[in-house]
Amino acid sequence: MPKALSYLIGKVEALESRLQPYIESQPEPTAQWFNIDGLMEYLPDHPAKATIYGWVSNKQIPYHKGGKKLRFLKTEIDKWLETGKRQSQSELREKASTYCDSKNIGG
């Protein structure tokens, strides 16, 4: 058994050394961008264009604007989806209270 194991380890190391130049020559992944149609297809619930425009208007979704075109970066959209939890009433009250205290508002 030890002989077979050392044989397999040797073969794996040989494969790794042969593949290393190909692994190192792979280009860095480029940023993936969506236009509004691509974003509609990418999002899990496939929202309507009007919904996405509403999110952009209310600054609820990360976006970039180049001229008149909206663009969405996949990594930012993924992060936005992951942190899409809505705050509870008590969390919102606590946040508002903390803000008011920091600004000396209300008393």
C-alpha cells in the first residue's frame, strides 16, 4: 500500500508540474458588466425594467452610469443580493434613534 501511494503522489506531482505553465498563463478574470437587459436575466426573480429603473432612481441598487446608459457590475450586484435583508421595525427605530442622538435632534 505505501508503495502504491508514493507512486500516485509522484504521478500527481508530475501532472502539477506539467500543468503549472498553463495555470500561470491564465489571464486575470475581467469584471463582468450587465446592461439593464442582462441584469433582468441575471437576477433570480427577473424583475421588469420599470422595477430596476425604480431601484436606480431610489438608489437601492449599485449602478454606474456612462452617458445615458446604465451599467451594473456583477460583483456589486452579487454583494447587493447577499445583503438584501430588510431591516425590522425595531432595527429601523434603533438606527433612527442613534442618528438623532448623534446629531442632537429631538431633545
